[in-house]
Amino acid sequence: MFDIKGAIGTASLAAILGSWVLTGCAQFAEPASLPPATVYEHAEAAENSAAVPIPVGGTAAALTRPLTDAGWFCAQARSNADGRVLWCRIAHLDDTDTVHPQVAQFLLDHDDRLAWAWFPPAGQGTYQQGEDPQVADAAAPALAAVWPGAGDRVRREIDDFARDLGDPMVRRSDEIPATAWRDEHADYRFSDLHGLLVTARDVSVRRWPLGAEHYATTMSSAVDDLRAGGYDCFYPPQRSCTRVRSNGYFDVTLRDDQIVSARFGIGSLIESGRQRHPLSEEFPHGLTFLAEAVRRPVTERIEQARRSGTSFAGIVAGTIVIIDARRGAAEGDDLVAYLDIQIGAPLAATVPV
């Protein structure tokens, strides 16, 4: 069997969490709660999981405009009677053309006020002195657009954190390095593990949006079709499937049995103008983890990316679709590529992001 992923190299991600106590920084032995307690412990509250573009005007547009101007993709991922969630993403490429995604999440209340935000570190890595300050570069302009003075404070605090992290007098500890501050708008916590968490002081949302039914089915209904395609799936309890014969994977985030987001890898091999690696090789019954109403348009968008070997980030039939394509060497009109695909956005404040 031709290993498409192996033909262009595999990506590996090592998340190495530092263990340092920072002199001069606030210390926390335990990381902040993700998600905050009880926010998902509720019955459905007029849940709407159809993704839509960021509305023109208002807080959502103000928050995301600095990000979209810098090349991010942003969408309203889901909403309910109490609030709505915005999800933004950008793909950073390293020297080997490996993608390291960075995301930002925002929760707005029903009065269009920012209640909570999260800026995780890109690639789930550690923050080291001299690194590109990606979290600050995302958070500072976004927060400054709605809260005067917040952006400058974010940059200053994160710069101080980086400086203390590089202090030769810092001693080892089992604690996660972190710093915290507050202003008239919110409480802020920056850590090596979670990045920047922001909780508004005078705004809260009791029931956070949790819907996904618009675009996804349940894992129990999809697992047999995945096994038919050669995936090793042990569900329950595992949420990750592997396909050894093609070096493939299929990972989900769940709410109970409901699929909230899915990530999987699939290849494309075009020779003499024909697709030699059909989608049916991994998914003989089609993408049955998708709701029937969105299955065909999402499949067509994936096939378009496989024919062209190009990436994509957007909304298809009310569904967030992210495709990161890595192309290998090929002659003439031939094409070999491996595509990492994400369908849907995980629930806010849950990992993976």
C-alpha cells in the first residue's frame, strides 16, 4: 500500500511543559479550571450549532477584526439563549512547512458583551524568552478593540513573564509558571500551560452554548463505518482511531456521545489526471459522522482540496471546515498531498482546541 503521508513526511508535536517558579510572578500550584465549573451542566437552551460569519458591527466584529486583518479565520461557532461563541484560527508554518495552529475563543452574552476569552499557546508548547509572542500578538489588539488599555497591559504582563522565565536566578519547582493581574474590565491569567485566560468582571454567561447537532452525528453511530474503512476504533472509551495501513488518524471531541468536532488525515494521489486514492478507501460508506444535511457539501469541499492540493478555512453549509494540505514532490500534473482536516469547533474552554 502506498503511504501518502509517509511520502511527504509526518508531523510530530511534542508539548514539553516547563517546571519553573518565576521570581516576581504570581505563583499558582494548580492551573485555572478549564472549562469553568458548571457552565456545561445544563439542559439544551435553544442551542444553535450552525456556524455563521462574524456579524457586521458590534462586539464580535470589533474583537475579531484585528485577527482577520492579520490573516485569521473567524466564525460564530454556536449560540444559545444565553450567549454565543466565536472561534478564530490561523495556521503558522515552521521551516519544514509543518502547520502549528493557533486559536482564539470568545464568549459573548446575550447583550453583546464580552464575558470570557481564551488565547491558548500555538502548538500547546512552552513560552520561552525570545520566542515570537504569538499569544500577546493575538490578544492585545483584540481586547484593546473593546476594552481601553487592556491590550497594552497584556503585552506588558506577558513581556514581564518572559523576562522572568529567562532569569538565571529562577529555581526549579513542580509548579506551573503563571502570572495574574486584573483591571477594571477583567481578571487575567497567563500560564505556560494554558496561555491567556480572560474572565470579565461584570459580565457572565451561566449556560454556555454546547450544540453540534447541525453538522455531526454520534460516535456510537459512526464507529462501525470507521472500522469498515480500516480504522482501529475502541469506542467507548477511546476517542481516537488509527489506520495503520495509511498512517491515518480520526480523533473526536465529544459531549456525551455527540460528536462536537472531528479531526482526521487523508491523502490525495493524482496521476494522469485521476484520483488514485479515493475517499472511499478510508470512508467506504461516506462521511457518516456528519449530519446528513451537510454531508454532501462538506465532502465536495474536501474533494476539491484533494484535487488541487490546497488548504481551506471557512464555513460550508453552516459547518466549520479546516483543511491543511501538505504537498509532496510530483512531476507535471501529478500531485501527492496529505490533508489534515477539522470539522466543527470544540466546545469553548475544552482541549484540544
